[in-house]
Amino acid sequence: MNSDSQPREELTAQEAKFSEAYAAHQAAGLNLDLTRGKPSIAQLDLASGLDGILDRNFELPDGTDVRGYGGLEGIPEARALGAELLRVRPQEVLAGGNSSLTFMYLYLMHAVFYGVTGDRRPWSETSGGPVFLCPVPGYDRHFAICEDLGIEMLNVPMTGNGPDMDVVEGIIEDDPRIKGMWCVPRYSNPSGESYDDTTVERIATMLDRTAPDFRLMWDDAYAVHAIAGAPAPLKDLMQLCRGKGGEHKVIQFASTSKITFAGGGIAFLAASEENLASFKRRLSVLTIGPDKVNQLRHVKFLNNIDGIKAHMRGHAKILRPKFECVESRLRENLGNRGMGTWTTPEGGYFVSFYTLPGLAKEVVRLAGDAGVKLTPAGAAFPYGEDPEDSHIRLAPSYPELEDVDKAMQVFVTCVALASVRQRLEAPT
Ligand SMILES: Cc1ncc(COP(=O)(O)O)c(C=O)c1O
């Protein structure tokens, strides 16, 4: 299928060929899953050394026994590790439990109910309701948090180098209800793109023009998750903002969920000391302190940022063939055929595939009926609505390589079949 002028008989013949291939996949009785970006068992195994690493040594140099209660901010050693990861000062970091998503939810809940430093009015009292800018495609769980807290979401397109800052700047000028924006600056979920210097600089400048209670949710979840080569360089946003007031508008997040154990890591929240003081008041009502034993295990295991980077090279080795498999199946079967485009990320956990407009749901349905579960179409957009019905998120990290390959063979067949059928159904 190359152009509108393709003869109908040719399209019909192609449809028959792809239908036959599709039926063969269906008959194979597959049960494969490319839905969530989870580390595989082999990746989790890389961190098995966490188990037993403390060897009953529970005391910190300052005499704290990590088995006891307390230490709301996390142990100093874990805060220092988070500070290296997020390039801030240790006193600007909270080291918490196993999930940065929990920190994000709590931070926004705190803003909605109590307001933030700079403007103590709760966001919920914003006339017309609070609004967030959401670069799309984006992380479905970010959008779920906004939906849950009654924060309206506005789509902002991604450019390949981060969000379209012309759009962002335009909206910010126009709408005082805008309270914040989501950003995944490195190997973004799900497009895999990293923000270039100009984008980060424009974000820093834009912050000067936002209200004092604006908050940029800077989720550096994939900071060290290169698949090939060294991690993508990222301009230091906090550094650009320091001394100008912008440092109070940036809330940074990271975790070791995709470094050590996905369900048993450490989460980090980094923000100005004023912001932390305000947020800690809420946190102290919620908990007496995080799991310090786990924090100490992580510090012993990872040591510092160089230890993290060395560890991540092991992850890259496991992930690289899976991403190469996705890329080669797409290129071989769909390259230059006018049936879709895709990203070729150098890090992170996802590939974004764009079908012809109006076909994403159909491709996901076809794949599901052939035993390959894909993330629901639209999931990477606020309210689950992809205006083009075109985006599909592929997550090859968890299955074995052989299963990624099988799943991709089904996927490309589904794309081809849906594309040809659409052409055949188009009015002539
Ligand atoms: C962008 C992004 N942020 C956060 C998370 C979840 O992080 P955590 O496990 O620390 O809650 C994910 C997980 O997929 C993610 O993709």
C-alpha cells in the first residue's frame, strides 16, 4: 500500500495475504503481553545482591539504628544518593518509600487541599478549577493523578526534543488557571525523547512568567536508563532557575524502581528547602518515616551515581536486543510503506508507534484477538482520548526476547491488515 492510486485489485490481494497471515497468528494460540514497562526478571536479578547485604549491620555512622521509627526525610546517605541522581543539594531531597508516583500524588493532593509556598490558597479554590499542561503522548498514571484530583488537563504536543514550547508559552500567557505541567525530561514515557537544551532553557524562562503557585512536575524517572551509550545529557533545570524564584516552582522526582527492584526501591522527591518544609508538614501526618532498612541496603549496594551508572550498563545489555528486535521487525515490515511511523529510542522503556489516523484502536483490538495484549489505544493521552486515534505504546522490556519477536510479528501484521482494510473502505 503506497499511495491513493494503488489499484483496487492490488489492495484486495494484499488484504487476502495479510488476512491469511493474521489467521495463522490466531491459530497459534499465543498469550503475549507488551503492555506495561516493567523490568524483566533478568533485570531484577541484577539487584539480587541487595538481599543480605546489610549482614545485620543496621547502624548509621551517626548512631541511628535504621530498624527503628523516625527519620521522615530519609537517611542522610540515601538523600545524598538522590541528590547526586537529581543534581541538587542533599538537604533538598526526601528519600521515601518504594514509589515516586506516591510522592507525585501526595504533592499534588497537598497543593489541591492546602496550596503551596508562595500562595497558600488551595488549588481547589481556583476560579474555574486548576489546570495542568500535559505533553502528549505522556505517562497514563500522571494523567490519572490529575483526573483523580479534579485537575483539568490540556494537551501539548511533543516535538521529538520535548514539549512544543511555542504552544506552552502561548497557553501560559492566556490562562491564569494553569497550575502546573508534567515533564519526563529523559527518554520520555512513551516517546523515548529527551529534552534538548533549548527546551529546558525555555522552560526555565517560562517559569518566571508563571504565578507563584505554579509547579513543574519534573519526573526524571529514566535519568540513567540509556539503552545504547551514555545517558542523554540534560541541561540542569534547577541550576538554571536558582536565585530567580523559579527554583521554588520545580518539583523533581526519581526512583530506583527500574534500577533495583521495581516494587522495592527508593523514591526521591527534590525541591527547594521551603517547598520541602511545607510538604513535610503533610508527610508527618501520614507517616512516622520511610523504610530506612531498605534505604541503607540501597546505599550499600549502589554506593553513588557512578555505581548506579555501572549497574545500569547491565540493564542496557538486557534491554538492547529487545529494542533492536522491535525496530528491525517494524523496519522490515512497515518501513516506507505508508502504514505508520515510530520512534527509535536510545533509552527508557517504550517505543511509540503511530498508525494511520483512526486505526490505533483497531490495531490493538486485532492484536488482542490474536493473543497479543497491547496498552489500550489512547492510554497515553489525558482522559484516554487520542484525538487522532493513532498512538500505540509498545513496551518490550518484560517478555523474553523470543516473545518480543513473536509479538512484533503479530503487531506488524495487524498494522498492515488494518491499514489495507482502511484503504479498501475509503470512498473512491
Ligand atoms: C514516567 C514515569 N514516572 C514514574 C513511574 C513510576 O515510578 P515509581 O515506581 O517510582 O512509582 C513510571 C513507571 O513506569 C514512569 O514511567
